[in-house]
Amino acid sequence: MKIKLKTLAIATSLCSVLVLAPLSFAGSDSSSYHRGHDKGYHQMTERKLAKLTRRLDLSEQQQNEIKKLNSENKAEMDALKPVMDDFREQMSILMSAERFDEQAFIELRVNNQATFTSMALARAKNKFAIKSVLTETQLATYNTMKKKRSDSNKRHH
């Protein structure tokens, strides 16, 4: 039961991209993608909020509301952490096998789909809630920033 290294790398990369990629607006995502980097990750959140504050001229009230939303989102994500840790452990076992078991991979993904959906929903709700804190002018500026970042990412890929 030998598994090709290339297949293992592709499957692992695919899993990482589909399951673990952070999608947070202001660094509110607490997925274990940043596992082991919690301190630096939360510092990055503060830097992102500082950048948004500077660029969008956020009021203190808006900053506090965004912090509150991010804190609530983190609590939701933390509640899902044990399930995701179990998923990652099962994935690790699956990927360390001598042969790739496609059916086991599919079953593992299907069995955890509700968790993935819950995480995506929590992130989307948080992004929407944060946007609702912004004024129309700030939202327009934010959308411009987002478009520039997206265009920049397209050029680099």
C-alpha cells in the first residue's frame, strides 16, 4: 500500500485550500489555520483594525463595535475548534496511510460538511455585520480597498 508523494501533496494542498483557508474580513477567523501562531495572529488582527481605523477614519464607537463582533465570532469559531481538530487528526491519519483511500476522504469530508458550513456561515455573518457598522462613505472606501487587493492578488497569481 504505497501512496504517491505527488498525490499526497495535491490532496493535502486541496484540503488546506478548501477547508482551512481563512476568509475573515478583519482577522476574526480563529480557525486552526493559524494554529501555533495565536499571539501573532491576534496581533495581526489589531494591526488590521488599526489599518481600517486609519483608512476609513473609524470612530471609537465603530472600533468598539467591530471588536465586539470579532469577539463574538471568535467564540463561535472556538466552539467548532474541537470538531475541526478531530477532522484534522482523521485527515492526518488518512494522509499517512500507504495508499490513498478516496472513499474514506469523501466520507470524512461529507461527515464534516455541517461544520465547514457553520464556519463559513459564521465568517459571512461577521463580514456582513462589520460592513453594517460602516457609513456609506466608509463602505465605498472599503470596497475600493478590497477591489485593489483583489486585483493585486490576481496579478500575482
